[in-house]
Amino acid sequence: MAHLLREELNRYSPGEKLPSSRALVERHRVSPVTVSRALAALAAEGLVVTRPGAGAFRAAPRPVAPPPGDTSWQEVALTAETPADGGPRGADATGVLATLAAPPPGVVEFNGGYLPPGLRPEQALSAALARAGRRPGAWERPPMEGLEELRAWFAREIGGPGGAVPASGVLITAGGQSALTTALRALAPQGSAVLVESPTYPGLLAAARASGLRPVPVPLDHDGVRPDLLERAFAASGARVVVCQPLFQNPTGAVLHPERRARLLAAARAAGAFVIEDDFARWLAHDDAGALPPALAADDPDGVVVHVRSLTKITSPSLRVGALAARGPAFERLRAIQVVDSFFVPRPLQETALELISSPAWTRHLRTVAAELRLRRTATTTALAAELPEAPLPFVPRGGYHLWLRLPEGTDPAAVADAAQRAGVALAPGGPYFAAEPPSPHLRLSFAPAAGVGEIGEGVRRLRSVWPGRTGA
């Protein structure tokens, strides 16, 4: 139907009204639905303009696009080095975009970083948003540091019932990525080194480089970052900031061992350095995880630790509400950076977050996610054991939703990820998770974004067909 109408458009002048839908139904002997869909298709192409109550009209010709300008001068402007800043900043978001891009239809998503729609508390969020909009002053400017009730709630969540973290030391942020960027800019001088776990979250590496910092990798194992190598890195680099994820680290799932917690804090104190604690996965613990260790910030009265927490991972990609917790002058520096960058987090978002966490739906949602993530983890590891026994998992975390798969030596992870995409499964190659040359090839498999356990099994079977070294791969 659309192609017939497209051919008839030349009979009409720009702005001239087309026959009514009823006339088109009678002329072409089709249903009203068919006519409606055809007009919608032409409207999407910019050939027709529909006006409710008036009808459809031929659209005016599209203006001729002006010739493209010459932006080649920017190559010089964006890469000019000066002695004052130590060199150009790098703004490479490739590793982040790999986990944000939605795969094509029919591709099993093992590369995403958020819960699937079926696991998000969308009804509770919608109800919270509606209630938030009715709160007195919901559209007024919030306090620069954030709503007092929300700051107090984050303080209790971070510091525990003993009140180790005061509400006055909490700053509401626009999600975890924004908090990390603010912390890096506030605490590390431009051009300096910042210590990072190896491997680590690509968004951290991108934020550090975009802030003019030099990420220095410190290897970790299943017990978290290695204290002996951390101490050497502090001494060799002169860094005054280390960033770590002590709980269910991304991408390895490692949990920092209790003895290493003490050594990490001691090493930072000895170097006069800050520890940025990215506690992104605390609300992503599985229901068989047992008691979780407290946040590093809860054991730090001296302001060594700057804590990052966010509601985004456990709720929705669009609920970008998080918190930074800090003590002393560092808090004032963090606050100043955020005010300069963005003034404050929009009050309706803060009110929505407050309504959500104050409702009975919040604890129900946490229980649902904890049970479902365990179910998905078990389904994934079972499928891997059956389909890919040559890809052993020496460590399976009981929190988060990432598995760190070791590839055979000499394998190109990017090539394997590309082959997997063609086979209908999307994974993240391991290269972007390293600040320097990767010591071994890996893939990151995220079992949260898939539609369910059935799709997880199908995704692993597709991965099996392209796994290096297998017959036919």
C-alpha cells in the first residue's frame, strides 16, 4: 500500500491535502488499518505530514543539505600538547560503548551492564515517579548536596547501623559513572598517576584518561587486589589515588579478602593517598552469597576512603541517582567539582529514588533480583560446563552478573567477539578492561541482560560454535 501512495504523491503539490482515509480505503479496497500504516510509513520518510482532525498532506521538499564544512583543523586543536598539562587528554569511550550498545534483534545479549526489563522494578518506579511529582516543592531547586532524607539513607547503607558515615558527608550524584569522574577530578592532579585494578571497569579507565590522568595497573586475583604489588605501585608511581571494587569486582567477580582490606588501607595511608571505593555491586549479591563484608568506608574514620554507590544497576539505566561519601576537605572539593560541572542532581529524580527506597516494593525487588541472579548464574555455569568444558571457571562469584572467561593463549578476543556476534551472541572482549597490554586473552560474559535461562543456554551453544580450537570454529 505504501508504495502505491508513494507513486501517487507526484499528483499533489507540496502542502496539498491527500484524499481522506475513507476514500483511500474505497479506492484501493484495503482495510483502514492498512491505509493508516501506509500513511505512517510515508510520514516517517518525511513525504507526508499528518494533522489530527485535518488529514494527510504532501510534505514540502526537504531542503538541500549544505556542503560539509572542513573540521580538519580540530585534529591540531584537540591534540596540541603544552608543558603545563603534561599532554593531551584521551576521550576514548570504546570499552564503555561495547556494553551500552544494544545488539541486533535475535542476538543473545551477554555484553550488557544492566538488568533486563523483566527484572527492573518498572511498576514500582512508575508509582514512585507519580508520587514524587505530587510532593511539595518537587520541581523546586534541591539542596546542592542532595535531599537530606536521601543523603541520610545512603549514609546508613554505606556506614551501617553504627553510624560510621554521617549524612553530612554524603553528596548525591547523577549515578556511579558521574561520581567516579567527580572523584578522580577532585582527588588526583592532572597528569598524575592513578592506581587501578587489572583488569578493571573500562568506564573507569576512560574517565581517568579523559581527566588527564595516567592509569597504572595493579594485578588482582580471586582475593582482590594484591597488596604487595599495590605497595610497589605506590612507591614507583607516586600516585595519590587508588580505585578499587572490593565487592564482586567487574569483570572478575573477586571479593577483597579481609586481610587485604587492612593492607590496602595501610598502604594508602602510608602513601598519603585516597582510596576510591566503587561499591557498584552490593545490591547485586545473590541469595546464596551469605553475609557481606562492610564497606571500606565503614572502617575508615580518617577520610582515606571516598565511597561510590549508585541505584542505577539495581533499578534502571535511567534512574541515575548515586552518592559519594567522604570526610574532611575532600568532601568540600567533591562538592565544588559537582557544582561547577552540573549544579545538582534534578530534584524529581531524587524524589523518585526516595519514594522507591521508602516503599515495600524496594525490599521485594532486592529479594527477587538476588534469587534470579543466582538462578541465571547457575544456568550459565551449567551450560558452560556442558558445552565448553575447555573453558573452565576457576572462580564463580556469588554476586554481580559477570563471568571472566579465559581464552586459549594466542587468541584475539576482539576477533572471537566478532565471530560470536555473527553467530548470534554478543560478548565483551577483554582488551578494554586492561590499562596496559593484557597478560592473557579473555571475554566477559554478563548473564543478566538475557531474556531468561532458556536464552542463556542458547547463547552458550552459539558461543561453542566459535570457540577457538573447536572443530568447525
